[in-house]
Amino acid sequence: MREKLYTKWKGGLNRLCFLLMCFCWTTVQSWAVGEDLHLTIENGKTYEFEAFNSYYLTYVATANGQLSLYQTGGDFCRQYTDNTFETELPSTPQYVNEGKLVEVKVESGKTYYFLTRGLSKGELTVTFGEKATPLELLSLSKEEGTTLNLSIDTLLGFTFNRMVKVGNCTLSSGSVIGNLTASTHDYGFTVSIKDVLYKWLKEGNVKAGDEVVLTVTGLCNANDESDKYNGNGVLTVKYIAGALPAELVSVANSPEEMNFLSYYLPTDERGLVTLTFNRSMGEDATAKLFYGDIEGSNVYTESLPVKVKDTQLIVDLRGKRRLPSDMLPNASADVWEQYKTISLKVSNVRDAEGNYAMSTSQGTTGSYAFNYTIEAVEFDIARQFTPDEGTSLDDYPTIELWIREDDSFTYEGVDFTYSVNGKPETVFVPISQITKKDSPDGDGVLLTIPVPNKAADENSDVVVSLNNLKAADGADYSEDFTIIYKTSGKSMAGLEIESVSPADGAAIAALEAGSFLELSTNMNDRVGYVWFRIDDQNPKDPDQACVKTMTSMKKETVEGKVSFRTEIIRSVTFFEGHTYKVTFNAYASESDYQHGADALGVMTVTYTGTTPEFKFSPVKFVGITPDPDYTVISDVSQNEFTLTFDGPVVLNHENAFVVYGQGMNYPFESIESNEDGTEWTVKASLEKLMEMGMMPRLSMSFMPVDKDGMLVEGNAGKDATSYLNFAYDCTIGIPDLQVSPESGSKVESLKEIIVGCKDIMDDNGEVIFQGGISESYMAAEKIILYKNGREPVATVTSIEPIIPEDQEDNYFYVPVEMKLTLDTEITDNGNYRLHIPANYFILGTGMSNVNSKETSVLYTIDQPIKITVTPENNSTVESLKEITIECESGIDVPSMGTIQLLNAQNEVVASATGEDCELLLPEGAGPWDPYTGVTIKLDQEVTEKGTYKLVIPEGFFYLGENYENSDEMTFTYSINASGIHSIGTESKGVVVYTVDGKFILKSSDAKDVKNLKKGLYIVNGKKMMVK
């Protein structure tokens, strides 16, 4: 752990400011930090190096062999002739796994010297062997035994601890074998398998799932051919052949077929680049255009939508202008000469199963690139309206528009914009109502456009323009195709009904199914479309006023008479005491109606109803117990249901029953009432219904009548068919999910949960429900893990059937268990609830299956918060001054209580309060991350030999993410005074120890110290460097 802050501040702003101060200070001062350190290194050890220091290393060989020094960070270990470190010997480091390796042959009894330094911290690992480390395989780009996917695994890479030479390389599967070419690099080689394996799969020599073996022979150390891999120079790696990836079959509108136009009309099929594959494709592909200096800053990019149509990916280039000046507006005038091509790249191309498609070149996983020559679209336009601009349209039933190069434009019709009461109103004339033909001179096309019949303000303008005009070059020509006419203003002539059947004001019982409603007006020649609706003028419920919604009428001519008729498909009843209004809306054409033009007129007729209105009983239904909205039937004992009315009614087996389904009913076991007939209790035969295969809902129907035989109004149906209907969710007969760990368990963590449905036996050992479990297509909700009842903390993202080993080849095996895997492992303490929604699984087999019921599984994680202490508890130390407590889940000091260090006599020899503690952050932590360590600094250093007990009172720390008060902590230490702290000074001579307390020398002559090896020593109780 690296100490980051030495502060007790809690405020986030103070902590952030302090971090910035520390960062600025260390950036300036760290260059001044540096120290020459001498160290004797030993076999099998790893040493940590700090930055900006020089390390003088000494190694004493205990046998003949090879010394390996592997270093990460900083420089490599440079060898010198002696301990003066003045003459460097030639060293050639090997770069292995981002580290530097120096190997030196050593002789027993000799001393070797090395120096390393650098700007970054790192580690040095020392190993020794009688022989040099043999050639070893360090890593594979593709793990052995995995499946080869030709869209990804086209190149296999192998990394070794030495530079290598490769002899022969083959790929084989069964009896087929193919030669490969290996490309070596400093510490390994790569080999391309794509062409060979693709050919085998394509020809059927190898199938998906077959074993594929890569064999390399003659594999050895490039600098020592006797150092053969595995002793024989043979490397064998086995893989599984995957299926052939999706392949690109064809490309429509490729660079070979066309140039890239600066604009494509929305209807131009050339603007659709279509990639066709040999199988259905997924929806993950992306497309992007690149134009300009791809490697520089003067580049244009544009993301494009990709539409999936079964085996096709379609990139739509239409509807946007892409001239070089549009894409690179700041480029020079000669941009055309600089950049003549534009590139389209389609990436992340996968099939419907999510597998990458095979690309056409190496290293381009699931992507395709197309380079087009860009071409500007150019043409000349000309148009002429007739009559001329400013003319009044009052006497023109049509106008004409001549257009040259009409095929260079698209439009949907013509807009006539009038001024009505000072506000613009637009009538749209669709292209279907416009006549288009070649002009007499053959130099264009002539459009004949009908003028709408529209009321307008007196002496106002009429603006005529093409609707949704698009040009082939992408430019805006809307003003060129706009003209302003005049109108003197007019109002619509009155539209009136000449005849209607049934006649206006008639008293009728109904418009019967099969009959006709017929209308004729005084403007039949101008009316092309009529629709009507029928409304009750005095309904009991305003929401039920409309008795027939908008219905079209067909214009017909019978014996020279024009009328509008519609057949009544379903009878419309007119009740006694009600008046019904039929509203007719007339338009010049159906297109006028669809595009918002004014109606030519609105007409109405009324009818009086004669059908007696159905009368319900004055008795009203009050309620049913239990409430269906809040009740789940989970046991056969829940078979009684009570209906309450505000007056006496009659229920019997004729008008009360269980709705079994498919038009079938099943009688209640009993139907009983209280004395006055206002409360009825029915009992359902749930056990019998279970035997008959009752569905997961219990539905029941009632048609109660009062003492006069009048029907009580229900909650379903209408009039004489009204009835009461209630449905209850029912889980009877649905087995409980078998869950492991079982509900109520205390666990250390939550990541995988097993759910299942095994065979269910009766008391006689007979199978009454055959086990089986699978995911249901009805699973609409996710399985979620909640903490403390309501906080979602994890979601099940993987569900796998568990297949026993002895059943893996049994195609007909029905799994009885599924493994649920959460998207994250949960380890924090707390109470958890796993919610499995209803209908998530199908339980059982064959036709005897049911959907699972809603299930909640409860777990508790209650693990003690883990802490570590340095020095370790019950350890022997040289002294006691600082003790560090670490807790990865968080630690803080609320400044309560006093820590005491007690001797064997329980006497306090040192102490610390919260103010004497330094809070620590982990390396790389941000300003808001929790502290993970505390260093306790006793008020005095204790060195006296003896046994000590450090007592930290309860609540001294806050621990974990929930800031729980810590329990009392006690740690025991022994101080052994044989080390450095027991070294004293003498009046004559010197006494020398190593820094770790080992006795070296006692002499009456201080000059003897100079004869010691270079290093740091304790001389007469003080540190001294011998150089």
C-alpha cells in the first residue's frame, strides 16, 4: 500500500485541494530525490526498486551455472568488472514480456557486480540454474482447445522466452493436412491459418466441431540450435474447427459499377449500397464515409444508417449533398484535384447469431471498405407556369407547368396556399390528380394541375409551389418552382340534402345489418367523397355518445341517378327516448379529405329511437371476497368465494359456474346464501379442476336475477348478455422452484444460483409430476437481485441448462436444473432477495407442463469485515512505534477513545488517539475514494524486550461501506532486543552490525571498518555507509 495523504480532513473540497498541492510539490521535488543503494542479491528473490535511485548489486555465485536478472521498469542490469563500478562489461538484454532479461554465466565462489538505475520504479527477479533456462512458450494468442473462428482467428501468435527459429509448420485434421508459413519475430512467430482452414470447411473436408492440430517442427533457440523446444523441437497445439463465417456474396452499386455522386435523390436506387451475404445478418453493423486527408486533420467523416433485410445490409446514401466544398468548406479551391476519392467503410458486420462475417483482407475483422471516385451532379433547369404570375385563378379550373429535365426532380404534388381570415391555409393536390405528359416540342414535360375549390379572402394572393421538391444535385430550387397568383375571394355555395334514406326525422328501431343508408345532394357532380357518423344526443353516459364511428359512403350511379350509399354491416339500435344525429361530411375527393382540404359542406339528419331500452334490476352488485386483484389461489383450501348485493338475488347452477375454457363450464361444488339472499357463497371443486388440467387462472361467471327475474347489471357484456366475471391467479399444481442455495441461507457471496424442477413423488413413491425446466417465451421481466428489499444490485444475464456428463450425448434429455449467473458478484453484507417473475420458466415435460409462479428467494451475507495488521499479530519485532490497520472496504477514524500499548504487567507504556492516526488511500485512488488504511503512531517508541498487548477500544474505527463501529481489537507483540536497537556504543573500538541486526565485527581499531564490503551498516549504534 502506498501512502498518499497525511491528513484527517473530511471535507471533499479540502481533500481535492490538498491532492493538487501534493501533486504539484512532488512533480517539482522528485527530481532532487536520489540515493545510491548497495544490495547483495540472492537467488529466488524479487526486489522492488524506487524511481530516481541507483542500485549497486552484488551477487556471490555458490555454484557454476547461469544467473538470470529479469527487470521491469527502469534500466536493465549492467555488469561491471569489480566493486568500483567503473568498467562496464558488454551486456545484451533480451526484451521479454515488457521486461529486460540479462543472463550471465557464473562460476562458483566468484563475485559479480551489476548497476541499474532509471526514472521509473520496478522489480528485479533473480534466478539461478546450473543450465540456461530452456526455450519456453510464454503465451498463445489463441488458447489451446478453443474454437477457431475464421472471421477473428486468422492469425495465430506464439511468444517465447527466446528468439526462435522455425522449421516446418502444418495444419491437420483427420487425414487432411496442409502446409503453413510461419513468420518469426524477436521472441516468437505468427502463422496464418485462414486460407487452409477456409478451403477445408468450404469443400467439406472438415466440419464444425472437428479437431484441428497445428504442428511446428524444428522449433529451437535462434542463438543455440541445441536448445530445442520441448527437447525435440516439436510444438503441437490442438483446436476445434468453428463453422464457416457469413460470406459476402455480392455488392450492389459498388465502386466497380459506378462513381460516387455528390447527391442521390430519395428515390434513386443507385444511392443504396447493398451488401448481400449467404445467411441472415444481425443488426450491429455500422457504416462511415471518409473524405480528404485521412491521416491528417483536413478530413470529413459521416456515420450512415445500415438497414438489415434478412441476408442484406443496405447503406443509404440518399438525400444529402456531398460536394467537396460541402464536406471540406475550408479546403483550397483545388480540393477536387487533391481528393478525388471517397471511402465507405462498413464495420462490425455480424450474422444473426452475433458471429463476425469473413472479411476480404487480413486484420479487418467483420469489415469491408469501398473506395469510390467522386462525381458532381450537374444539370440545367428551366420552367414555365401558365397563366403568368399575378393572374387571377378565379376563372381557371387548371394551370400548367412546363419543366425541362423533369427526371432530375422528385415532388409529391402541388401546394396551393390561400389567405383565409388573414391566415394561410394550404390545399395539397397530389401527383395522382395531376396530368403529366411530354410537351409538344419534346423539350420537357407539361403538368396540368387542377385548381382547388377553396374559399379565400377578398383580393388575396394564392401561392403555388411544388410539394417536397428534391433535385438530383441536392440544391434547393423551391423558389424557382414557386409562383404567386391572385383571387378575388369567394365563399362556398351551400350544400344541401336532396334525399336521404331512411328519411330525415324518421322514428326507427334500428339500422339493421344488411340494410343501406343512402344520400343524395344538390352538388352530386362536385362531391366525390362522403363520410358519416352517428351520435346519441341524450346518452346516459357521455362517453357512450358515439354509436357509430366514421364510415365512408360509396358514390354510385343507378339508372342515371347519382347517390352515396353504404351497407350497414352490424345493426345499430336506436333506443326509445333517444334522439340520434347522423352527420355527413362531403369533399370534392377522398384525397382532399386526406390532405386537409375544406369540406364542401356538412349536412345532418336526425332519427328517433323506438326500441325499448333494456332495464336492469334495481339491485346492484356490491363486491366479492376475496378480491381478485390482490389474491393468488395457491392451495385447494382457498375454494370459497362470497358475493354481496344491496338487495336479494337468486344464484343457482344455471347462472353461476366456473369457466373452464374452450367454451366449457364446470359447476360449483355448492352455492349457498344468507337468510335474505343478499350474500352468496360459492365453493369451487379445485381438486377436481386440477385433475382436469385447470389453467393458471380460475375464472368464474355469474348472471344473478332479482326476485322479479330482472337481470343484475354485471361488469362484462351488454344489456341482456351482461354478467359478472372474476378471474383469480392460481398457482395450485405448479411446483415450487427448487433453489440452491436455498431460501433463507447465509452465504459468503452471490454469483451463481441453481434453480430446478425435479420429479415430485407422492407418499407411495409414485411420480405425480415429472421434472423438467426450460426458459419460457413468456419471460418478459428480468430476474433481479435486490438488497434490503428494494435496491436492485444485480441482474441475471446468463441462464444455462445443467447437463450431467453421462447425458451430454442424449439428445432427448430434459434438463431439471438451470444455472443462473448474475452480472456481478455480490459480497457486501446485507439482506438480499432474488425475484423470479411469474411465467419465467416452463416446468415439467411434454404436454404435462406449466409456467413457473412468482418466486422470491431470500439470502443473507453477514461476513466479518476483513482487516489486516502490520506488523502481524503475535509476531516478534525490534520495536513498536507504528502499526498499520488495513480494510479494503473502507476505514475511518471518528476520533473517539484512546489506543493503549500494555506491557506484561498491564501497565500503559504508550498510547495514541485519533489525532495520532494517518489515514491512507490506495495507490491510484481519486479524491473521493474511501480510505483503506490507518497508520497508528504511538506517542513513544517502545524498544524494551518483552511481551506487549495493543488494545484498540470498541468504536475506534468506522469499518466497511456502511461505516460500522469496530469491535475491540487486541494484538500481541514480542520485542526481541537482540537486533539493531540493542546495539550500544563502547568507549574503545567499534562494534558493527548489518542493518537487519546481524553481528559483523568487534575491533579496537576503527580503521577495520574500511575493509568491509560496500554497503550500509550499524556502527556503534549509528548508520554508516561504507563506499
